[in-house]
Amino acid sequence: MVALTAEKLRELLSYDPDTGLFTWRKRTSNRVTAGSVAGHPCRRDGRLMIGIGGKVYLAHRLAWLHVHGTMPKEIDHVDGDPTNNRLNNLRECSHAQNQKNLKRAKHNTSGFKGVHYHRGAGKWRARIQSDGKTKSLGLHQTPEAAHAAYCGAALELHGDFARFQ
């Protein structure tokens, strides 16, 4: 199978960087009409997927290819919303950088990213992960204090990819 090129993509689809939407330029099958919005949401996480030539692509990767002319290895959604494919919300990144921008885990009970209650100490523990290693940020009297420690470390270790919630 031949790799999708920016030229072929631009021939088939229009991309609006302000809305993040793709529309078909021409009819490619019985299910596709020129001018219609391209893609369908993934059942698992809602990311937009677009089928081209028998292969399914993630729309955010196609947006990057359409604008920049190269297929990225990994793309990060700055706001954490996988359905927001506006160009100003997309940035090329490494896998490690993308992991730094993850949202708070769904099973988190403290309400603060990087914070959990340490029963043995009767205090709130802050921890952060960076480059595969977990760093302890100490025990704190309140979850807010522990979260403040997490936020400071996230800025220092994760820079532009830091996410606080």
C-alpha cells in the first residue's frame, strides 16, 4: 500500500484550520459526497477517524499532514480534547511529551492530579512522573497544598506540556 501524501490528501479533502473540520472535495464512493463533512468518531474516545483508500486515519494526524506536508509521529491536543482538531490546538510531540499532558486519572479520588491520601501518615501525598520515574513531592496537611507542590513540579519538569487537572 502506498503511503498517503499531502498532495493526495489535499486533492481528496479540504481542511479548515479554524474549525478543525474536513470536507470531501469530490465523491470517492457511494457513501461519500462532495462537500460533506468527513469522518466518524471513534467509539472508545471520540477522536475523529477518516477512511481513505481502505485505511483509517486519525483526523488530527491528517490535519498536520494537510497543513505541514509531513505525517507526524505523534500529535498532542493542547487542551486535552481529542475531538478539537483546530490547528492552534495541535502540536507535534514525542510520546513522552504527550504523556505529560494527560488529564487526571478517572479513578482519582482526591480531585487533584498527582495527589492521593496516605492512610498510614494521615496526610496527602503528592507525586509526579517524568521520563518513566516517579518523584515524591512530600506529605502535606491538605490536598490543596499537595496539589500546589504537584503544580510547581509539573511546570519545572513538563514545561509547556504541564497539565494541572
